[in-house]
Amino acid sequence: MDIHVQGLTKLIKKQSVLSNVSLSFSGVYGLLGPNGAGKTTLMKVLASLTGFSAGNVYIDKELINTKRFVRRTGLIGYLPQDFMVYPELTMYEVLEHVAVLQGQKSPTSYHAQIKEVAEQVNLSNHLQKKMRELSGGMRRRAGIALLLLRKPEILLFDEPTAGLDIEERIRFRNLLKQLGSRHTVIISSHIVEDIEFLCTKIGVIRNGKVLFEGSPEELKEKAAHCTYEIDVPHAELDGVIAAKEVVQMNEESSHIVVRVLSDQMIGRPVSPRLMDGYLALLKGASYG
Ligand code: ADP
Ligand code: MG
């Protein structure tokens, strides 16, 4: 299922937090933007947790907003950035609670479903743990299990990997990828690496405005012919950092390989990665 927003504008205290945002979400979609860009606000609008000032939201071309609010729809599941519910209940109890709230009356039927969603998020062995005993990554996976019980078509994840350790990040990424085969998945992040190799389509917003929407390849293209690597002796590193648009650094035994964006030929030209394209987009066309 595709979700499409058109001319979406949201004012908070007369400031526009989203201005005239038009985006078409499909596949596994990465919503990138620096802090304060409006990512969380956009997700909350889609999840019908907040209203908006103007614009339209469509699912598969059908208008789903009324009176500046997305019509509450079971099609959309939203995992907030700081997900936490009932710390003293076990994960099983939380899932059971949700199943019952949904009107499920047969324990045999919901027990089977709880087992199934716990397996999907790889937490079958932790169902009897209290929510507060789960690690950050496990808790977020429990949150996904909770969403899956409601069988949504579209899943929204707001900064899902923020604050997770590397192992959990990788596990989470694989889970998001798997979910992408059955659901439309929208992942917001301010960190390019979190969505690299994962998303089939990317949107970039800043200050509530759309800067880009397209394929990962198209975003990389933004840094075509301006991405270089230079070998820099340790002693000269500070000078290079001060003078150039540095994207990344890798330490070698005798020097540091510095990746830069530059208008002028410098060092070795290299093919741009997603991070280069994203930074080139944010900086505009010109580098020193
Ligand atoms: P992101 O998730 O991309 O970091 P947010 O959607 O959280 O961005 O916020 C976008 C902008 O809207 C920020 O400048 C933030 O300060 C502002 N904002 C969000 N919610 C409120 C609110 N309830 N009251 C005032 N300003 C808000
Ligand atoms: Mg946010």
C-alpha cells in the first residue's frame, strides 16, 4: 500500500513546522533530515496523533483525511521514538492486553497470534520478562510485535535505531528489512548509515520543507564529481578539517584517509556513497 501526502502544512504557534510537503511513501522508505526537520511531526500526522493546517493524505489514491486530521485507520501502525508501556507487566501480558482491547475473545486464538508475532521479532524466549527488564532494542522489538498484532499495512518507525548498541542495530535492521517484504515501511532517521542498503526510496526534509525525493542512486548522484579521498599525515589533519568539507575519516598506520566533498579536484576521485550525496544536498552545490 502506498501513502501519499500532498501540500501538507502544519503550523505550531504560527511557525510552520511542515510547509507544503508532498511525498509518496512506498516500499521501504527512508525519511532523512537533521534534528528539528519535522520528521516526528510528519509521522505523528500520518499516525493521526496530531492534526495539520492544510494539505491532503491519501492511501492508494484514496483521500483519508477529514477536517485536517488523518482519519484513524487500522492500516497504519506507529512506533514512537521513546516507546515504553506498562513496565511492570510481562511482554506476554502486554500483548494479551492489546489482543483483548482489540476485541479478541478466544484465548487459544490470541495465544497463537502472540506466539507468532513474538517469533517474527525474535523474542519468543522473552515473553515472560517484564517490559522494564528488556533492553532498549528488545523493548522496541516488543513494540513492533504489539503493532503487528493489529495487522497494519503500513508501519512507521521514528528513529528506530537511536540509542541502540551495534549488535541490536544490525538485528533491528534485518527485522526492518523482513517487514519490508510484507508491509510498506517508513523509517525516519537523522543518520544516513541507519537506512543505507535498507531503503528503496528516500525523502529528505529540512526546516519542514522537502529537499529531495528519489532513489538511493539519485541521492548519491548529488555528490557525483565532487567526492575525493586524500591521504593526510596525522600532523596536518586539523588543517584539512578546518579547510575542507570532511565527510569521513579512516585511520591507516602512516596516515589518515580523509573523505571530502570539493568543487576542485583534490586527491583521488571516488564514487559517492549515500552519506556523500546527503551531505552534498544539505550543503547546496558549492564547497571550498
Ligand atoms: P525532527 O523529528 O525531525 O527532529 P520534529 O518534528 O520533532 O523534528 O520538530 C520539528 C520542529 O517543530 C522543531 O523545530 C520543533 O522545535 C518544533 N515543534 C515540534 N513540536 C512542537 C510543539 N508541540 N510546540 C512547539 N514546537 C514544536
Ligand atoms: Mg524526531
